[in-house]
Amino acid sequence: DAKTTQPTSMDCAEGRAANLPCNHSTISGNEYVYWYRQIHSQGPQYIIHGLKNNETNEMASLIITEDRKSSTLILPHATLRDTAVYYCIVRGRAGNNRKLIWGLGTSLAVNP
Amino acid sequence: DAGITQSPRYKITETGRQVTLMCHQTWSHSYMFWYRQDLGHGLRLIYYSAAADITDKGEVPDGYVVSRSKTENFPLTLESATRSQTSVYFCASRGLAGGNEQFFGPGTRLTVL
């Protein structure tokens, strides 16, 4: 299963865009990139996922490089409520078991 | 209410006791998962289930037992709790359709003394 590398922590000013990078250099052609976040003391929350095209939803945008070895999650106008740990995950390959391999994520602090 | 719930939210027990953590989802999702989360580790998969009566081990299954007699429930049992099982436990579910997005419960904080 492909592994991911993320910075341990990042800061962002409220109202500015937060750009969270993720490296997944060993990703395979049929593996997706998923992003979740975990606000303190809560369960993780799904944000977005993609294969090779850029994706956007009401929460965020996901930019995946052409070689698919890295991606960036963009929160266009960060708010204090976006302070959380953000996890970049490549879907584990084990038949149809749908397991996700979790790392330690990036702790994002949005400052007023 | 619709969604995924866990009970209890907090539990303190003693070494050697049996403990069961409950998980209930109202979406009729096929897949359900149990994770534990400890400082210095990402979420680690304990067990998962693809459907009623179908379960499989995850990354750290030792010391845990699961069952799934009904689609909506996925209890996790610690047959003889140990201090190393002190952790926050999260249950999650996902459906068959769509991507691999999982929906998580609020977690159970378990302390084993």
C-alpha cells in the first residue's frame, strides 16, 4: 500500500487560503487520494477524494499533480473552525476490503 | 436520529474485565470498521465487516472480538482488558456505492486501570 508524507503542522491566517501538501510518490495507477480531517475530540470527517483530475466540493479543492506523486488540499477561505488535523490517505489495496491506511496528518492552526 | 452512534462515550474499567463497545448506524451501510487512536499513531484498524456475519481482521486485532449479526450494529468486545488497550475507539461505516468515504462515530474513550 502506498504511504503518504505530510508536514507535521501548519499555520494559516483566518480568511486566507490554506494549502496542505501531501506526498504519495509510490501511489499506484488505480489508487485514489482521500482527505479527511479530525477536529479535536471528534471522529474524522471525510473532505474530498480524487484519482487524477482536480476535484472541488463545498468544503475544499484537491489538486493532484500530473505524475500523481503529490497533491494539495486547498481550503479557499480558512476559518477558525477549520483548525483540525488533516489526513491524506491513499486507499489501501487489499481486494475489496476498502481499508484506509492512516498516517499522523497535518495539524492546521487557523489564527485570527 | 440518523447517523452513526457509539456507546458508551466514556468508560473506565479494570484489567481483566470484559468490555463491549457498541456501534450503531442508521444508513444500512454494508461496511463497518473499528479503529483505535493513540498518541503518536494514526488511526489503526482493528476489525472490519463487509456485511452481516462477515468480519475480518485489520492491523491490530489481538485482544479484540467482533460480531455482526445485524447490518446496523457492530459491537467490539475486549474479552480481558489490558492497560495497553487504553485508547479512543472509533467506529465507522460506508456504503457499497460511491467512493471509499467512511463516516465516523464520535468515539469512545476507554481507560483500563
